[in-house]
Amino acid sequence: MTSLRTLLMGSMLLLAACGDDEEAPVGNGALDASVPTGSTQTPDAATIDAATPPPAAESLYLIATSANTADETNLLLMTGKTLDQPSFDPSKALQFPGGGSVSYRDGFYYVAETEKQTITRYTFENSAFVKGPTLSLLGKGITYISAYFEVAGDSTRAFIISPEQLKIYEWNPTTMTLTTTHDLSALAKQGWGQEFRGSFSRSDGKLFLYWAYTNDRKDFINDFTLGVFDTKTNTVSKVLVDSDCPTTAGFGGYFDENEDLYLFADSFGLFTKFGGFPNPKDACILRIKKGSDELDPTFRLKPIQALGGREPWGLYYAGNGVAYTTAVDASEINKYASVFELIYAPVHSGWLIDTVKNTALEVKNVPPTGVGFESYRVDDRLLVPRSTGKVQIFDVEASQSTIYDIRLDGSATPLLSLPGDIAEITRIR
């Protein structure tokens, strides 16, 4: 999904992997990708036992964090050999101003730079990231450049959603060119601004778009809204609305093992339950069955019931019909001056929600730190960052995230802590 995070500045051909100086030395300027990063000497062929298999490559992981100060956003890009110990050294991280995002697909890493409004393709060779071609979107009027992909199983199609323009910009990750635009005016509502809050791409070419109607977040149409874009006809085929459920901030949602899509309507991250907004509604979990493009009329969960009156935030799949969320007691909400302070307040407990039984299990050993904005499935593990920080309205200072390995039995193991909000976790090899 899109969820909405950030990465990279791009004058280097060689980006260092920072878990180990020998693993990938830092380069300055344009380096030849063919230059080896270590010894190229190999044993004489006659001395190698043909029955002995070659050694397996060491594991290597990439983590990106978006570290904010009152003045700027910096992306920290790091690699490490394991997620189970603090092998990531922020002091050696590459730092890039302006924020952005990084995404992996088909052996390539795509880096979107928010300030430059570019997407650059990288490969990982000889323990280093090597710069490839760049697509520029400067001057197109797009306010947020993302490297996240929206078309499943097609290496030639990717989309960037521009809600202000009610357009989709389609680009080709193979040729790194902008190909065309598509119309989203079917999602417009007169008198309302809109926000695109994330998307889900299904194997049949349907693209489901979380949508919200708000005027500067001072007013909301507080109904869950989902656009259905058909990438085969390049049209908005449907606009789905559930007026019993609130609008969504887009933190979470997932496909399960059956490719049923579970969607989260979370009161716009508690926004519409904060500060006296009219028409408040409890959060919902909704479903679209595989092959369908309608909300399942037989399925609607109100997780606040299973959570004992707590308000959930985020929904991330742990497997076997169980999803992870953070939740805050309703009595805590109005103790804070803004939703942005509430986000990082130490009042969010971790829970597992069984979407079959509509029951909840508290994850006891996750501390009541701030919410997690994303989750990541790596090595069949659900990794959820939890954040703390000093918050003044939109400025987040000195934030730090700890990554927890969440298990179905309700246990959670802290893996490591890094500055900022986690923007990507992926396995390189």
C-alpha cells in the first residue's frame, strides 16, 4: 500500500551499505559501478572440491528512516547483516535532505526524491547501490512523488496518484519514462478537497484507492470512501461508500492468503473523533472478496467492541486471519492539544484482532509508545515500528522508532531502535 513516506538525493553513482565499512564503502562523486568493493582474488580452480557447494551469500537488509526536525526532513539509508541485533549504525548512514521513498521491485530499487520530484532506479551490485536512469516529474504539478507501485505483476506499469489534480500519472519502470495520464474526476465532490490515503493493487488489475474528503482538515465528509480504478480500461469503475463507517487515514489494510482485501476505516487516525467534529463514528474493518469489486455486505467489524472501548489505529496482517493494531483508551484522547501530539503520546497499546472471531488479544510486551505508521513482512515476520518523539503540531522533533517482531501468540520482540520514522524494511539478499 501507500500508505505515504520518504527518500534520497541523487548525485552519487555509488550509495554505501552502512552496516559494515568493508561491506560497502562510502563513495563521493561518480564512481564506476564496475570497480570492485573488495578483493577479486579467487582460489585456483584445481583446489576447489567440486562436491562442495559454494557458500551461501550473507544476509543483508535495508532500512530507511525519515528523520524530522523542526526545519527539515532527512532520509537515512542503512544496511545491516541481521535484524536481530543492532547492526545498523546511524552515524554511518547516508543522509538525504527533502525526504522521499524507496521501493523494491523485480531486482531494482526505486528512489523517489520529494524535493527534486524525480524517481531513480538503482541496482545492488558488489555490496553497493549503483545509480541507473532517472525519471523527472518536475513541473507536472504533483505535490507528492512516490516510488510505490500500483499494478501487480506488470513490470511496465506504475502509477502516481495526484488527488489535487484528480489524475493518475502512469510511468514505465522498465524504460523510466512517463507514459500517460488517467482521469480521476469520478472521485470529485463539489465544494470539497480530497486526499488520497493509500492503495491496494490486486492481481486482476483492479486498483483500490483510499479516498477522503476534507477542507484543510477543518471539515470532513465522515463516510468511508473507496475508489476502484480498473487498469485494463483505465477508468474509475466504481466509487464505494459505507456511511456507517468513518473516513480513513489509510494506516493499514491488507490482502490475506485468499486475496480477500481487508480495509480499515479509522476515523482518519482519530482526527474525526478529536476536537468536537460532528458525526463521529467508531472505526470499522471492511472486506472485499477476491474477484469482487464491492464491499462485502456480510462482513463489517467494529473493533472497538473487542478492544474494550479503545480506539484502534492501523491494521497490519500477522497471518491466519489475525491483524495487529495499536489502540488508545477513549478517555485519553482529549488530554492532548492536537491529534499530532496524541500520535506520539505514550498511550498506545498493541493488540491482535482476530477478524474471524472478532476478538482481541493484548500484546503485553509492547510499551505504550506512539503509533506505528507502517508494517513490513520480512522473512515471514510481521515487523511493526513504534515511534516516540516531541511533537508540536506538524513539527516532529527527535523522533525514534523501535522495530518489534509481532507473533500470533501475542508476544513481541524488540529488534533495534533507529532515529526517525521507519520508511522501508526489505531484504537485499
